Amino acid sequence: MGFDVLGNFLIDFFRECLALFNSLAPYLLLGFLVAGILHVLLPRDTVVNHLGGRGILPVIKAALFGVPLPLCSCGVIPVATSLRKEGASRASVLSFLVSTPTTGVDSILATYSLMGPLFAVFRPITALLMGIGLGGISLLTAGHENVAPASGTPRGQTSMARNIKEIAEYAFLELPGDIGRWVVIGVLAGGFLSAVIPGNLFARYLGNPLISFPLMIIVAVPLYVCATGSIPIAAALIAKGLNPGAALAFLIAGPATNTVTITVVGKMLGRRSLVTYLVSIILMALGAGLAFDLFYRLLGGNALLITGAGRHLPLWLQISSSVLLALVLLRAFFKKTEKEEVDMGLLVEVPDMSCQHCVMTIKKALSRIEGVREVKIDLEKKIVGIEGDVDEEKVREAISSSGYTVKSIEKKD
């Protein structure tokens, strides 16, 4: 009897995971491609140049830049650190820190694929308003702060071939390397919840918003989950009767906060900004969830509005996209786990490298230094190896300006 139960569970688990992955794959691949194009059109230098100066305008720009950028919670930290070092105000940095990991062009399309048009529209709008709101609150509470004006440094011209290569590398190698693991975890978690949780469990026992909303916030705030990886989990919970507004609160608070981000915000911006950051996110996530439920009821509670579009695509397109996405994720994973030999002339320890985005950012920054012939990085050991006749101070400056910390530099004989 026990083997029958286990066998039925495994069949249900596999079927639910496959359904989630098939629905997600076409839109996620498209999202990766659009993200790669945005990466070239909106390089970090452009973002930095627009977030200096005082007042609400840089805060609004920070939120507008943050919404489409496909940076996860770990990837946004060095960018935000760099923004701060370049002179962006606390308010602008907080706005960027909230709006960026909460959504992105890839997660918007993935949200549409599994959770329907209402979530796909409501989520980025909420992220934008949260970024502006949190930045505005910081402006009112932080007092006067001297910040640098926008520098307006133009970006150098690059060839079409180089742009296409950069789009492809970012879309189908760097970005999948950063979020691929969390997408897989999200699909597995969603499949597990669908197979294990009885139907309408939440509607039957946790339908009261006074219970479901705080529960989702308690789970979401310390949890590390990316904007895309959180979608299969939320979709599975809604299928089991979770209040849609509570699911949105999870989708907002989960990617926006985690223990690492909380620590960095406190260290970089101070205790007052940290309290503002946490309280604002929790209250805004709750408010967004309640507003979503109200809006959903005003639209008649039509289930099609929160039903994923991915399941309605042709089966051949779902399957072929799933195979292609699986290959992309496997390629990114094996590329990410390759260990480069960094026994080179200059060894730099960078303790806060955490993902493939970090690797690509540091390599790009160092390759611009005159005299650098080759850069290799061992992400596991947090070591950057540099070959060439190069000034150590320029290396330190390039890495620091990218938002990372140089712990030590060793020059080998």
C-alpha cells in the first residue's frame, strides 16, 4: 500500500512539474531574449548617469530603470553599491533596490505564462509604485544629503556583431546562470505543493486574509527567491485555494527582501534606511495584495484573468520550448561550474562575488584597463586572476567602482 501511495505521489509530482515547466518555457525564453536586448540598450553606465542629483526625479528614474532590468536579489546588490559610490542618493538606491529584484522583463512574461494577465500587469506596476514610494519616504525621513549630479558620460560606440554577441551571452548564458537554479527550484517546489497539498486547503482553512496575508509575509521576507523562481510556487498555492492577493504579497515581498539584502542595506545606507526599507516593503506588499483582491472582485472575479496563458499554447511549442530551455539551463549550469585556473601574475580576492553576473561584471571592468591581457575568475574561491602589465591601484579602483570589495591583492613573482 505504501509503495502505491509513493508511486502515485511521484507520478503526480512529475506531471505537475512538467506542466509548469512546459507552460513557463516559451515565455521565459522570450523574456531572456528581451532581457539581453535591454542589457545592451540600458548598460549600467547609463543607469548610473541618470541617478545622481537631488529630489524626486532620480527616485522615479531609479524605479523606471529597475522594473524591466532582469537582476535578482544578489545581482542587484553590487549595482546598487556602485550607484551609491557614484553619488546616487539613499532614496534613489532604495528605490532601485526594491523595484529591480521584484520584477523584470523575464519575470513579467513568466508571470503571464503561469498566472495570467492581471498578475502580469499588476506586479510591475506595484514594483514601480513601491520603488517611488519607498524613495519618497526616504527623502522625507533622511533629511538633507549632499549627492553628486548626473554625470552624463556617454557610452562608447560598439559594432552590431559585438552587440549581438553580448545580447546572446547575457540572455542565454549569464542570466540563466544567475536565475536558472531558482527557476528549477521554483518548478520543483510548485510541483511538490501541487502534488501534496489537498485541493482548496487554503480556501477551507486559511481563507481569512487576516491569516493568509501575514503568513505569506512571514515566509517571504527572509526567504531568498528570485522574481521568476517565485512564480511557480505562487501559482501552485493559488491552485490550492490561496487568496490571489496573498499570493501577490508573496511575489512582491519574496524577491524584494532576503537576509543578505537586509544586511547590505543596513551596512550601506544605515539603520534608519534599513527600518524604512523593511517596514515599507511589508506594508506596501500587504496593501498591493488587498488592492489586487478588490480590483479582482470589481472585475467580477473572472478566473481567466488569473489563469496562465502558457497552458493554452500549442503542445508542440510547449515541448520544443521546454527542450530548448532545458538545454540553455544545462549549458549555463555547466559553464558556471567550470573552474578556471587562476594561477596568474596578479591574484585579487573579492569576497562578495556571488553569481555569474558578478563574474561578467568584473571581467568587463578589468578588460578595459590598459595592459590587461587576460582575466580568469574562480567564483568558488572568490579569486580573480589577472595576466598583464597593470597597475594594482587601477585594478582595485575598477573592481571597487563596479560595486565589489577588494580584500587583498597578491603579485606573484
